[in-house]
Amino acid sequence: MRHVQFKNVGKIYRSERGPIVALDNINLDIDAGSFVSIVGASGCGKSTLLKCVAGLERITSGEITVGGIPVSEPPRDMGFVFQRDLLFDWRTIVDNVLVSAEFEGKARRDFTDRAHKLLAIFGLSDYAARYPWELSGGMRQRVAICRSLLCSPKFLLMDEPFGALDALTRDELNDELQARWIGEAMTVLFITHSISEAVFLSDRVAVMDRSPGRIAAVFEIDLPRPRSQSSRETVAFTKYAAAIRQTMNEFGAVSR
Ligand code: ADP
Ligand code: MG
């Protein structure tokens, strides 16, 4: 079943220096429960695409549907994780997780058990009563993920969520995210600079052309799950990564 569909989507920003074409005729279908990544150079329109599907920016042409309904405002059942964790320094960790229930106008008390359960899954039980500034970057990003999962979203949008982390922490979080995704029946749209991360996590990887924002190619990643870190060293994995890199080179999607 199709969950998200982009049909001839265009987005032009008006700026003082004239119009900026950020998305140009994007077509992409995302099946319910699938994990789709988008890779491309910075400035190619990845965040714009995510903001448009999230209803945070308006598209200028075409249509985006989520669950068959055209997006005009942030869809229900959606979670969001950004590169910066956006935690509130004056709130405890568990209160930071509970923010998403408050945003959705739901009663906190109905979600406190789930908040603690998610913190336990991400190894943060001992930190529930601490404050964000007491945690490392990787732990903070785990808190941001717990927050995004609190209300059991059917659709999770992630914009370079691990971009600011060291490589080892990033690999760990890739494992944890894969495990949660397998457990939760949710659709994920994930943006990353890392080809290896995209191949590791995804069912499909869309490569964006450098400019203006188009999709140059979509790769189906047919590797068995759950994938382990050692799967990154297999021939099949390496072939996918090499094919994606080649496409990125061809379409100027790699920053030089
Ligand atoms: P990416 O996430 O791939 O780095 P973005 O989607 O952030 O790319 O940006 C795509 C293009 O749109 C860039 O040229 C950027 O400068 C421009 N852009 C992004 N947001 C705005 C905005 N609010 N107003 C004007 N131009 C923008
Ligand atoms: Mg971006």
C-alpha cells in the first residue's frame, strides 16, 4: 500500500535575488512501512522536500499526498527528528520526551509510561530526571528520537539526524533505529549525506541531482534484515554503495 506520493512536485522560493528553484518535478512513491532515504549534496533541496511533505512549507506545483490526502498542514501521526536535537535545556529528559504529547494536545499522564519505556529501550533510564546539558551528543539525539516516537507516529521524517555525531555513535544509532523501525510498522523518510548509512537503513535510496532539485535515480536495496554492522562489508552492500556514489558523481550530487 502506498503511504506517501509526490506527483510532479515543484517548489520555488521567492528571494531578494530572484526565484530559487528548490524542487523541480519530483516524483516519488513511498510504500507504507518502508524505509526510504534521500541522499544528495547540500543545497540540493533535501530539507525543502521534507518540509513540504511535513506541511511546513507550501509547494508551488504538483501534489503531495500522505495516506491519499493532499498535504496542506502537518499530517497527523507524524514524527520529526532534525540534525539539531532541539531539546529544551530547562526541562528534564523525560519532560523533553513528553513535549510531543503536549504539542499534539494530548494528556501527558497517558504517555509517561511510554516515555519511560522508550528511554529504557534507548539505554537512557538512568537519565530520565537529568537535564539535556548533562548528556553527550549521541544521548541527546536518542532523546530526540524517543520524543519523535512518543505518540507512535505512522510516518517518521528525519533530516540528517546523525550528521553531527561521531562515526561509532552513528553506527550504534543506525542499529537502534533499524530495530525500532522493524518493531513499529512505520514509514520512514530519512535524509543523509552518508551513502553507507542510507544503504544500511533503507529499502530504497533516492539520489537527488545537485541543482535544481530533481531525483536522479532510485535504488532498491535488496539486502536481508535485520542488517548487522558487518553487513556493510559484504560484496552486495559495497556494490550498492558504489552504484549510488557513481550516480552522485554523474549528477554532480557530490560536493567538491
Ligand atoms: P539541503 O537540505 O539539500 O541542503 P535545502 O532544501 O535546505 O537543501 O535548500 C535548497 C535550496 O533552497 C538552496 O538553494 C537554499 O538556499 C534554498 N532555500 C532553502 N530554504 C529557503 C528559504 N526559506 N528561502 C529561500 N531559499 C531557501
Ligand atoms: Mg538540509
